[in-house]
Amino acid sequence: MIHTSRHRLKLLLLCTLLYISPTLAQTSSQERTRSYLEQLLQGRLQDGLIDEVALSIALEHIDALLLQPLNINQASAEDLADLYLLSPYQIYQLIRYRTDQGGQIASLYDLKTLDGWDEATLHLLAPLLRCDDVSSAHRAVQTREGHTTLALNTQHRLDAQIPKDYLGSGSAVALRWSYRQGQQFSAFAGAEQDTYEPWRYGQHQGFDSYAGHLYLGQWGLVRRAILGDYRVHWGEGLVIGQGFRLRAPYWQGNRRSVIRPVSSLTESNKSRGLAVELGSERLQLSLIYSKRRLDGRIDDEGLIHGLSEQGLHRTQQEWERRRQISLFTWGARIGYVERRWHIALQTVATSFGGYRLARATGATHMEALEGIGLHRTASLSYHWQTQSARLRLRGEVARADRKGWAWVQMLQYHSARWGEIQTGARYISPTYWTYQGQSHTHKLRPNGEAGLSLNYRTRELLPYAQLELAADWYRDLQTSRAREARYGRILSVAVEKQLGQLGLRLALAHKSEQNHKGRFRLALHTAYAYRNLQTQVGISLSRVGQSYGRMGYSRVRYSPQPPVSLWASLAFFDTDHWAARLYLAEPRLNYEYGLLMLSGRGARLSLGAQLKFSGRWAIGLRAVHQSGHNPLRLLSTHLSYRL
């Protein structure tokens, strides 16, 4: 009891000290935008609406945009949808306004005059966007210019002992090289060695994983061509959907079918091979072929067990499973696009090199989904909107081997006065499954669920204030017997308010399932900035059944001069069960991704500094000390050169 009281007293003192501390200068708008998006994603991860892989993809993309902002005079609807902050109606209004202006927007602040746009949105988007001239002369100069980046990241665990079954040291290394020339060409190469992975084991020497791509775009009929690592998203993702997407009820709209290169060292949720997208503005044809090596075990009957894309090879057991499975993927898509509607047919097939899956990965265990070898899926996707784009209808109907079928339908309406409302319905049969599909359910892969969702976001309740409401009702179709069926619902409320340099965000979420423990989450985050100093304070509470979790955290970032940035982050956490775990977003170095998962009881302190000089070099250092049930001491470094 005494220990708990002291713990709460620390939280109170921490919050009090931050609020009375003197503030001296204006914060970086980039840090403000990154912090806002991290807090938003932190809540989605806590609610189980995204997973860690999707989170890493989103953070990667945000950092890339902060380094090289998107030119609104050249950005496509797909590019704008990847900002995670714009609704389909806002995107449509921007593109229509750009067309009316002859393809040239003079200033970002012209967007304030557009229907559906407001000061709060533009304030957050400013660091992610730029407004460059796209005249023929300027475009010719841009085409000749390219940007090269070379980066080295290291991480060292300073724990007293290394677990006996680990084969490597407590150090991790990541190398990256990239070159980008406008929208026409890009290249990437990288290598990574995770903590405790050996540099030499058996016949293997060197880094544990490698990645890379060559990309060619906007070359005649060739809209995109990629050799190497890429991600594909077709339709609503029922057939194939790699990359970031929120689960119900936070479905994203306006995400058209795309193929994009991967410029990161992630070992999951991607394809590796050749992808080509051909066509004109109306008729499009896409072809993909991929071969990847995944971890797993093959038994004497040729059945695959434990298929995994985690990519960690630290112990002898993990090395015995390392890249034993070949995953082949090939597919095609043909689409037709008009101004107010588009329709597409897509088909994808996967196989496992002549072997079969013992159980369908990430789906409900059913005998009908055992022993999967060659697996084929096909779908029809569609999109329609009114002339003003206020009303939008989109969806996908899919069919898979083993008599599986699925459909997803969404309806969106935007009101200039009341905001935007989105309703969704889905039915994924128990025998529908695809390894590359994007889950519209509460499982890892789309399988066995029916549901309805509702999402409402106000335009502005008050100046700089927004309200978001979300609800989802679903039924697990694992069994046809009603008394054994699982029902669930998610209710979520989020309120955001910006008062000058003070920002507030309150989020409440409740998830419950029949015969299962309910989950409740409360998060309050405040941020205040004055000149070069930014302070943030937040609390997060979680309850799952009788288990609880609570956390108080604060961050301070000081930038005395633009090339110098110093930060400190401190958090106290207390959870009595892993199910009530909490997630924390703390300042990080370039190319460090992911949110921290905290469980048990303890405190975490992170100190960091980053220096940029000559406009090209960047050096960063971060030290972490965590006490409690899972003690940790960590030192990270970053060095990059940009030309």
C-alpha cells in the first residue's frame, strides 16, 4: 500500500513540475505533427485496431514525408490518402481545386478556402506538404536533381548478462542507402542485424537480412515498375492488402489500388520480386510476381508449422526454422476509371513450394482450412461518388478456394455543416482466407466474421476542436450454433482541442465480447509549446476484466538552435497482467520505429540529442534506463549523410 502511494505521488510531482517549468522558445512544427500522429497511432494500437507491423509502416512513411514533404501540385489521391489525416472529401476538394487552377496551387494557405478544410488540419499538415512550381522548366530541373541518403544506426544493450540460449551479442546494426529522383526513379539498399543475432553461424556470415529495390515511374505506358521489395494494395484488400490500414470501425477511405516500393528494412508484410503497372488514365493493367523465404518447420508429411515473418534468429531453434519456407505469389489486376466511378477485377494465387499449411495462419482453426497448398482468390472492387463527391459508395466482393467468399461495403457522406459520417458492413465466411489479404476483422487474416461499423467526425465543434465517434458491432462466425457464437462491440470517443500553443486530446474506448473480458481504455494527452521548448504530459489507463494498467508520462524537447535538438522522456507504469499492457510513444532517432510495449511495474527514462550540420550530416545519441520487472539499459546512435 505504501509502495502504491509513493508511486502515485511520483506521477503527481512529475506532472506538476512540467506545468510550472519555465518555457523559453517556439517548438518545431515537425515535432508537433509527428507527436500528434504518434499519439493517434498509439491509441489505435492499444485498442487492437492495428498491429505492430502496420504501425512501423505508418511511422516510416511519416518520417519520409518529414524529410521530403509531398508536393501538392503533383500529389495523387493515393499520396494524399497516405497522410492519415485527410478524409476522401478533403482529398477530392484539393484535387478539384488544383484542376480548376490549371494544375498549379500558389500557396498551401489557399487550401483554407476549400470546403471541408479547416485551420486545425492545415496546421498539422504543413510540415508534410510543400507547394512547388510544376511548370515545364521547373519540372525539367527537378527531373535532373536527385537526393542520396546514407545512414547507419546502432543499438547496444548494456544488460549485465546475455541469455544463455542467445547466439549473438547485445548489439544491433542497420545500414541504409537510398537515391530518389522526383517521381521518376528511386533505388534503395539496406542490411540489418538485430540484437542477439550472430554474425556467423554454420555456413552463414554477415548480416541477417537484406532489402532493396529499383523503381521506375511515369515512363510512357509504364506507370510503375519495381524490381525488389514492394507492397500491393488492390481494392479493399480482401485479395491482397499490404501496408497500413486501420481495422473496423476506423476504416480508411479513398485508398485506391496501388503498388509501392519498400524503402525500409522490415522483414514482414511485403512482396519481393517484380511488379509492373501499365495503362492510361482510364484503363490500367497490373502484374505481380513474388518469391520470399519465410521461417517455419516442415514435418515428415510435408505440412508447414509455425509460419512466421518475424525475422528474429537469435537461438538455435530459431535458426533451424530460418527461411525454410518458400512463399510464391503471383497475380493480375485490370481496372477501368471514370471521373465519378471505377471498377476493377483482380486475382491472386499463392503457393508454398509444393508443401501445405497445417493450419491457415491468422485465421480461426477449422478443418476446412487445413492442408492449404496452392490457394487462389479473385474479386470485383468498385467505387462511385456523386458529382460533388459528398456521397461515396465503395466495396469489394471476393471468392476464394474451398468455397470461401467475402464482401465489404462502405458508404461515406460529408456535410459542410455537421462533418463526415461513414458506415460499413462486412461478411467474411468461415472458409474465406488469404495469406496476403488485409484483415477487415478482429483476426490477423480476413476470416469468419460479420459486422457493422459507424464512424462520425465533426468538422469543428468549436474553433480548433474536433470530435470523433466510432462504433463497431460484430459476430464471430466460428460456429453456426447461436449459443456458442461470439458477439462483440467497440465504442470509441476522441476529442481534440488546439488553443494557441496548447493542445489537448482525450480518448475513451471500450471493447467487449460475449463470454470474454471487456477492455476499457482512457488516454489524456496535453502538449504546450513556447518558442524553442515543447512539453508534453499524458496519462493512460487500461482495464481488461479484473486486470488493470496505468501509466503517467512526460516529454520535454528543447531546440536552442535549428541544428540542435535535446529531449528527455520519463514514464511510470504499473500493470498487473500482460493483457492490460500499455503502449508508449517516446522521442526516437531517425529510422527508429515502433511504440514501446510496457507491462509489469517500473519506470523508464530516455535521454537523447541530435545535431545537424552543413545541411547534410546528422548525428544522434539516445540512452534508455528502465527499472522494474523488466530492467533495461540501452544506448542507440545514428549517423546519416544526405546529398
